[in-house]
Amino acid sequence: MFQIKLIVASISFLLIFYQVSCKKPNIDVITGTVNETTYSSVSSTLQKIVYYDLKNISYIFTEANVRIKVDVSDFDDKCPVLFSVREQKEILSWELPIIQKDSRNNPIYYYSTQRTLCTEFGVDDIGNEVQIEISTCSSTLIDFTVSVHVSNDIVVRVGENRKDIIVSPVSPVYYRYDPLPNADSVLVVVSAPVDDDTCVIFSVQQPHCPVLDQEANVQFQGFWQTMTTQGSILLRQGQYPDGFFLVFVALTNGERCDRVSNIYETISRQPPSNNVRTKNFKLSIESVIEPEDYITPVLIPLGFIFGLILIIFVVFSIFQNALQRLKDTDEVYLISDLSNGKSIFHSCLCLDDLKETDLDVLKRRSNSYYWSILTIGIFYCVPVIQLISNYLKVLYRTGDYDLCYYNYRCARPLGYIMDFNHIYSNIGYVLFGFTFLLFVNFRQRSLTKGYSSPDLNENMEDPPVHNIGIVRRILPRIFGKSANDYGALQSFGLYYALGIALILEGVLSAAYHICPNQSNFQFDTSFMYVIAVLGIVKVYQFRHPVYLSANITFISLAFVAASSVFGLLFNNLIFKICFSVLYCIGMMSLLIYLYHIGFSTDENGVLITSWVGIFKGVFRIKTTYSKTNSSSSVFGRMLLPVIVILLNVTLIAMQWTVMINSNFATQLLAIFVANFALYTFYYATMKLIHGEYRWKLWIQLVVYGTLSIGLWVLSLNYFGQAQSSWEDSPAESRRLNDDCVLFSFYDNHDLWHFASSGALLTSFMLLLTIDDDLITTKHGSIPVF
């Protein structure tokens, strides 16, 4: 009997438990009023549905922006309030409060949120009503407020400015752009106060529901970029013929925008904060020039390029004729002609003192420079172009505008290329490079003609044609008749190498600007290093008939490029100290060589000119000539080393002080360019001291020098006005973005390309003609300095 009662009691308990557990909560339907706030409460036993009828207002607001705003005043730790909204093509749901983490893993609580509904009026009944369901598992009542605001501002048009747009991580915002019949490309510009560092993702999506407006999914459609104070995207109607949605989502923390990353560490520039993150910004849509309007801005720079070439051609032709007449005379200058007014700055060595091999052999060896640089350039350019093109494909495939560091305010697309103007502006390097090769070839041919002096070109014959292969017929003939005993050393192979380097600089800079970023920055400057080093070698070989191996030169450049990369990857105190020490050791080695070249002999009294020989005999130096014992000769020997020491000590000091905020690659390039510029200035000054400027041939040097200095000053001014920076995060780089400054097509960096390419051409022409006045001077009368 007891067992039966126990069974009956158990069954009754189970039935009561089943009824209690299956009891449905009460559902209370509330009719809300648009643009007014509804107050209510919810619990586990009382759910609410707030219903809004939009049929009547759909005729008033044909471009309606429907925003839902909900708030909770308190909450249960284990039971948040759940909100659910049915849209046309999806169901939106979220909970309050929303708890998110900042960059330091500290919680941030959001008790209020706003969402925009992707509603299309007149499509069906779903689009003419809004139904919000509110529920919670809390047994106690939780108060909430809900409101639906409808306005007719969801559509933005060209020329329109929207101000005071507020967005937060839990309250995204989006607008719609409907294209106009006569509009093609438009520039969407977003700007915020300069002190507002809140990170936002700015996305462009197709004008169809649903809209992806959450931090977790906003990157899954269309194009997007991160921004803090400024962002912009240029769009063509062909990409979005039906218009597009502009979506703005504030990120939970600022790591995506504020981080500066290297191989070892990630540093957040923004301190942690428990405050709710909000962003206030302005939105505008601007019209830009169409591709058919590119003709004028494309052609006008060609006028500058060919105008500069014409000026150089006229000057070069005038003085080339004068030089040819001078070369055909019998007037020969001797050392006595150059020694008047001799001072402590005068050199006591001449070219004949340093000759260690036949000059024809030396000149043929110099050909290895242009062969080497041509080979390096081909092997370097092919993978570069392949890599950069792949970057652009990834950008289009993923929509990640953070991949490429453009100046989006002045990026003019053409076809598949997103930044055509920054690619095209490199045309100056290419055209000026080919122009310089033509000038060099013309100069070489003119100097290989016979001289009237009987001791010139003696026993010299043209090489037989059948020994000249097809490649040497196409490329410059560096071997031929030359005045081996007259004039400064030319080494045309180095001139050709400089011209090829200028062309390759243009090609690689254009490739870099297809998609500039932190991974390919070295493509833009690699051949600037080459130009600076080859320029130094060329100036040195004017007065030193010593072969500097092209292999050693380019191996040294490889170390320079490697140092540039490592300096950016390991930009810390230890690396800077190591670099400074090694650089100083290298400078001291160079100074020892410069001081002893021409004054050191071996045990047999033979002059030592090689690096190895100099350092082997540095402790057993014997003077070659008695005249070197004079105080003036010692001062002259020390002049160049002292100048080099002072310059490079200054440059290293600037690297640690004035240029400390510049990246290591820029610092390194500045060091080499400064050495090249000072060495050229030193060479020109020593020519003046030795009285070598004669027959008014110096006038062309003044023309080239004036053009070069003017263009360098202009180009460096534009270079200093950066409008993007791959050193920073993409969002920080966009802080620098600015409008075009010329023809609504070119920005400051484009003008840097044009001006610097012209400066390099005029600098090369200065090197090509700087020793024209020595064409009838014997080597025994040409001083070494």
C-alpha cells in the first residue's frame, strides 16, 4: 500500500513540474508611436512586443531612414534583455547591456544601442511595419525604453555635406547613395576632429538588404578601410551602377588604427579607457574628374619634360661645337699653366702618377657597370611587378583598402589601376634616363674622333666590325678611338650605368605605387641608392685611373639595401649603435685609403693604388716624391679626408637628433645623397682652385648647376610634404591625405617625381661636361684631388 502511495505521489509531482516548466510567459503587445519613446518592463514571465505601423508615413518619407533606439536601466548579471527585430531579409537580434573589451581587456558596458533598419517601402507588408520583441530570463522586472525614429535623410548625393553623425561600437550607421545620370566617379570623404582617435571601419556595400553593419561582419562585403580623423574612397559608377550603401562601424578598441608593428612587438599608441567609445564625423560626396578629362593633365607634364630636354640640348649643342673646335686646335696645356698662384690647397699629384694599367683596359672594365646594372634591373623588376600586381588582385578580391597606402584624396583610377597619377608621374625618370643615354652616346662618339695633335690616337685603330657582336651593335660601343693622354678620365660605362639606373628608378617607383605598403617600400628607393653610389664612384674616377670593381660596388650596395631593411625591422637602440659603429669603421677605412693613395709604395718602390695594398703597407709608408714632404702637400692630402669626416660625423649626429623621427631608409638615403652632393661640390671647388675653368666652357656648368639646384630645392620641398606614410598604420597614414594641388590630378608626391627626375638629369649632365675644359690638357698636367 505504501509503495502505491509513493508511486502516485511521484507521478503527481512530475505532472506539476511539467506544467510549471512548460508554462509559457505572457506576451504583451504594445502599439508604439513613431518618433516617440515607449517605456515598459520585461521579465521571464512577461514578454513585450512593440509594434509600429509605417504605412501612413511611407508616402511622406520616400527616402526614409528608420532607426531603432533601445535602452535598459538595470539588468541581471546572468540574464540580459534580448531584443529581436524582423526585417525583410533577416532577423536582427542583440542583447543589453553589451559588454565589450578594450585593448587592455578591460570591460566596457553599453546600456543603449541604435540600429538602422534596411526597409524598402512599398515592396510588401513587411516593409511597412516594424515589430520589436523584448524578452529576458530574469525573474525580476527590468525596465527598458524603445523608440523608432523615421527621417528622410538616408540618401546622400553629390555635393551634400552631412554633419554631426555619431557612431559607436553598438550603434552603427549607414547611408545610401543613388547615382545621378551624369555622374561617373565620386569621392566619398569622411572627416572627424583631429583629436578624435576613435577607430572606425568605413565600408562601401551593394545597395541591397541585408546590410552588414557589425564589427564581426562589416568586412565581408564590398570595399572597406579603417580611419580615425579622415577617410576617403573613390568609386566609379561601373562598380556600383545602382548606387551603394556607406556603412560606418566604430571598433571596440583602437588597435586596428593605432598600432605600430614590427617583427617583435605591437605597441598601442592609445591609453586604455573605460569610457563608452563614440565617433562624431562629417560625410560628403564630391565629384572628381573623369578618365576622359585626363588628357590635359597627362600632356602638360610632357611639356615640362621635353622643354627641359630642349634647354639642355640647346646648351649642350652650343658648347659641344665649341668643344669640337677646341679639340681640333694644337693648343696643349702643361702643368706650368696650372700652377700659377699655387696655395696649400693645390695637389702635387697628377694623373700620370697614378696610372697602373692601360687606360683602354680600364675603360673596357668600366663596361661591367652597365652590364651588371642591366642584369640586376631585369631580375629585380620582373618579380617586383609580379608581386605588386598580386597585391592589387588581393585588394579587389578582399575589398581591403588598408592594403595599399594611397593618398585617397588624390588617387585617380584608370582601368584596373587605382592610382594612375602616381604611376604616370614617374615617366620623367624613364624619359630623362633615355635622354641622358643619348647625350652620353653622342659625347662618346664625338670624343672618339681623331685629334689634330700628332701624339693623339697614335697606333689607335677602330676595332674590326666583324668582332662586334649584335648585342654590342645595339648597346653603346665603349671601345674605340680616344685621346688616352689628354683630358680627365671619362669611363663612359659608368655614365651608361647612371642612365640605366635612372630608367629603372622610374620603373620600380611606378611598380611600387601600384600598391604602396610596408612590404614593398624598398622598391621605391633601391635605385636611388645605386644612383648616389655610382655618382660618387664616377666623381672619384675622374682623377683616379684606378679600377673600382663593379662586383664590389654592387655587393656593397647589396649590404646597403640589407641594412635599410634591417633598420626598419629592428629599429631599436642596439641596431642604431651597431650601425653607427660599423659606418664609422667604414669611413675610417675610406679615409686611410684616400690619404695614402698616390703616396704609398711597396718594397720595390712601385706605387700602390689598390685597397688591399694600401692597408698592407699602411705601417711602412714611403713617400714617392720629395715634393710630398712639403707642408702644402700634407694639407692637400688631408683636405678631402677631413671634409668627409666632418660631413659624416654631422650626418650620424643628425640621424640621432634631427632625423630621429624619419625612417631608417630615409636616413640612409640622405647620408649617401649628401656624400654625393658634397663630393661633387668639393670636386668643382678644387677645379676652381686649380684654375681649370677656361674658354667660357664653365658657362654650361653654371646652367646645369643652376637648373639642378633649383629643381632639387623644389623637389625636396614637395618631398617633405608627405600625404601618406607606410611607416604608420593605414588609418594614421590617411591623416596625411590631402587634395590634389595641380590640375585636380597631381599631389605633392607627383610633383616630387617630376622635379627630382629633372634634377637628376641636370646633375648627370653636370658630371658629363664638368671636365670639358681639360680636353687638350695632358694627363701629366691634370692634378689629382
